[in-house]
Amino acid sequence: MKAVQTETTGSLENLRLVDLPEPQAGPGEALIRVEASAVNFMDLMRVKGLPFDVPTPLPFVPGAEVAGTVVALGEGVEGLEVGARVFGASGQIFNGGWAELTTARAAGLTPIPAGMTVEQSAALTVVGASAAIALIEAARTAAGETVFVPAAAGGFGGYALQIAKALGATVIAGASTPQKRQAALDLGADHAVDYRAPGWTEEIAQLTGGTGVDVVLEGLGPKHLGESLSILAPFGRAVIYGVLPGYGAIADVDALTALVNDPSQAQSVAGFNVTHWLTRRRQAALGAVGRLLGWIADGTVTGPRTTSLPLTEAAWALSLLERGENIGKTVLIP
Ligand SMILES: NC(=O)c1ccc[n+]([C@@H]2O[C@H](COP(=O)([O-])OP(=O)(O)OC[C@H]3O[C@@H](n4cnc5c(N)ncnc54)[C@H](OP(=O)(O)O)[C@@H]3O)[C@@H](O)[C@H]2O)c1
């Protein structure tokens, strides 16, 4: 079967389209004929050899999630039939999706929802589930609150803004170009600002009548965190879900000090990792994902738009993500 593989980490140029033996479904697994597989930031981090919380053994076939048809079942699988069209996380360690065939933990697979294309389903698990758990469980977003969503024209952000709307919140989207801000408004954001431009926090103050936002998602990293904390209203919650190149290094200590020194504001800052929620707070996490699937079923949430590329364009797709030039999700079609 055809697959995209890298034998060494460090550069997108190491990705090759290769012929590999067909994988077999082990105990508890399904073998899936892949129809689409999403391109996620975690693929980029692993191909580049950046620090990531799951090991990346070499040679490595990226592709953390897929949608496709079940063609075989491993020992002990119940409640899933050959021929079912499903989506979910691929491999044992979010790997192997950029291929014609892949294995997946059967228990983690879900039927493709009515009204969703195979491409949308292929890009639902990693960013959709994460955004739902982050907003519903980590941030405890309530109806009537205001939520700030960064990189709102991207994958995580596109889902986050629609989920926040579904929860009854007012959404201020952050995106770096006019085209991306329009994409965020098209997805349902109430306002869109350039959250990487100087003075953007004043724009938030104006939009919120000086109060600030109840929930701020932080997806750039420590260097942006200070500005994000400065737009937080009393009782506001900041949830840090990502660190992008250029925004790491030292956290804005002044902003944290201000937050700690004035406990009367009752604000809080939480870290977020979807894998930890799905393993250590599984019931709560699955409850949030269930609500997302309900909103998808009734059309409240559509997810970010998807762009399809052939497997041969895997390196190009990752380079778009690396340069921050993607709008919505890219999916690879074998
Ligand atoms: N914590 C978790 O469990 C979890 C789960 C899933 C994803 N994530 C994280 O969520 C983030 C978004 O993932 P995604 O796949 O949905 O990507 P994405 O949001 O579709 O793309 C990243 C966006 O970030 C912005 N950006 C700002 N600085 C950037 C830089 N230096 N390099 C690249 N992009 C930059 C760009 O939007 P603008 O131009 O509008 O700024 C870009 O479009 C990643 O950090 C990922 O690791 C975390």
C-alpha cells in the first residue's frame, strides 16, 4: 500500500511516498481503508522532531486521524462491523493515517455523522474534540459569556468558535489577515480582530465595554499570554492549549504576578491537553465530545472548512501549516 513516511525527523523534505506492507488489525483494532486523513499541528511537530508528549518511533508514518471504511477486525472487537464508515484517531500513537490502509483502536471509532462529509469527519477528532473539551470542561463556558478564540480561521480555532457559539457565548475571533478574519466571521464569530497586531487588547476592551472576556483561549504561547490575561474579566478563565514557534520562552511574569497579586478578580489560568483529559477525566471528556456530535448532527456546528490534497502533497500541506498560511483544515486523500 502507498503511505507517506519519514525515516529521520528534522525536515519536511524527508517525507517520501513509499510502498509498505499492508498493516494487520491486532486485538481490539480495526483495519480501515482510508478515505481522508487530516493534517494537524502534531504531525508537523513530530516530522520536524520538535518536543511532543507522545513518542515518535522511526520510520514514522504521520497522520493522527482518519475517516474511511472498516475492512477487517482484530480479535475481541465488538459493536463494529466490516463495511462501517467511521472516523477517529489512527494507530496506537496518533500515527499511520497518511496511507491507503491504517489500523485504529476500534473503541475509539465513531460512525461518520449524517450530514458530514468524509473530509470533515477526518478532521474532527484532534481539533474538534479538543476544542469541545477545552471550552466545556476546562473553561466551563456558560451561556451569555464572552469568549476570545485565537487563530480562529484555523482548525482548533474554527471548531472552538462554533462550539462557543453553540454554548450561547458571544465570540471574539482572533486572526492575522483580513481573509482569515472574514473566514472566522463566516463560521459565526460575532467580531474578529487582528490578535497579533499591537493594540489589539484595546480593541477587545472597546468591544466588551471595558469589562474584558470571560474565557480566553491561548494558542500562541507564553509570549502572548500576558496580552491574553490582560483582556480577562473578573472571574475570567484562561486556558492554554498550544505553544507555536516564536511564542515559547519565558512567560509574561508581570501578567501572572498581577493576576496572583489581585485575587479579588477571581481569575484562573489552566493548562490543557486533550490526551490527558481523555485518559484521566474520560467520562467528562466523552460527555463534551458527545455534545459536539449532537451539535454536528443538528447542524449547529459544521467545523472549519476543509481543503483536500493528494497524499503526494503531504510536505506542501505541512509547509502551509508551518507558515501559518492554512485556512481551516487540510485533509490528504490517498
Ligand atoms: N492542547 C491540546 O490538547 C491540543 C489539541 C489539538 C491541537 N492543539 C494545538 O492547537 C494549535 C492549533 O492546531 P491546528 O492544527 O488547529 O492549527 P491551525 O490553528 O489550523 O493553524 C495554526 C494557526 O496559528 C496561527 N499562528 C500564529 N503563529 C504561528 C506560527 N508561528 N506558526 C504557525 N502558525 C501560527 C496561524 O493563524 P493566524 O495567522 O490567524 O495567527 C495559523 O493558521 C497547535 O498548537 C496544536 O498543537 C492542542
